Amino acid sequence: MSWLAIDTTGVNCTVALRLPDGSEHVLSEPIGRGHAERLAPMVETLFKQAAITPNALTRIGVTAGPGSFAGTRVGVAFARGLALACQAQCIGLSNLAVLARQAGARPALAVLHDAKRDEVILQVWRDGQTTGPERRALNDLEARLIDLGGVDCLVTGTGARHVGAGFDDLGIENLDPAALLAMTGELSASDNPPTPFYARPPDAKLPGGVAPA
């Protein structure tokens, strides 16, 4: 079984491939913007390096956010289309859960995504259990962290910079391709559909000021 993992939710455009023998091939470029133009050529290059065809894929994992609005749409749409063409399973990977995995087992851990506009997306893991992700304003963030994770809760992610010095920041912000591949192989496709998770609805409006569905 061969697995492909894709991340286009941040400044990097990352594609990673794991082959049946356990070997891995990874391409990652810090492009900022332009994921739509770079993603397909990078995946094609990866297939050539590994000497396989797309039909060899059995699983495709894609980061579904929270992250860049445009980048998330690009990655999810590409992964869905490729999975349909290859008859592979498509798995949505939570950016917050990927960062939590990279942090390792902790008694209490909060992963925070900087949602801008004085807000973060927050998810807490404590004693092996997790809350659902939630949007929180910065003015009540620390009280919420203590409520969910306790005073010794560790923090990480792009939003951790907004937390006071009383919380230890692990400093993990970038997604590790190895973690993406591992979760692509472990997670259930039925329980983790490739559905985008946006920090907030798009600012764009349809004619007449109607918000798109």
C-alpha cells in the first residue's frame, strides 16, 4: 500500500509519499502563495522519484485546517479529485491534531491556531481526552486554558504567542511530513472526511451581499 500526504494550509507546499517497503519521499517548498500552481507538479515529481503511478495509491491524507483559506481549498480539492481518480481513500487531517501528535504525550496540551482579529482556534488534550476545537477571543483565552487544561497546561501552535508567560510554549508551528504520513495510515477515512475547517467564514460575498454557502 502506498500513501500520499498533502499540506497546503501554510507557507509551505508539502507532499510526502510512503511506499509499501516503508521508504518515504518528501518534497516541501516554502512558497507562501501559489499552492494551486505548484501542487500538481510536485506530486508528479514525487511519483517519478518513487517510480510509481498514481493508481498505486491506496490512501491520500490532506490537511483540512485550520490554516490559509485559499491553501486549504486547494489541497482538499486536489486530494479529493486524485482519490476519486485512483479509487483511493481520502482522509482529512486536522492541523491541530497533527501538531498535538508532534508534541508527544503530555498531561495537558493546548494547540492554538492564530485566527487573526484577536481570536484563536483552540483545542486541548488532557489525560488522553480532547475537547472539540473552538474559537476564543484573546481577552478570555488564558482563563479558558486554565479551565480546560489547568495551570500547568503546555501550549503550542501559531496562536501560542498570544498566551502569557505563565504557560510554557513548546514552539511547534510547522507540520512534520512524517506525522502527516503516519496519521494518513492510522486514521479512519469514514471518521475523518476531507472537509475543510476554516478559522472563519470567507469575507467574500455574492452579488447582493449574500454570504456563500
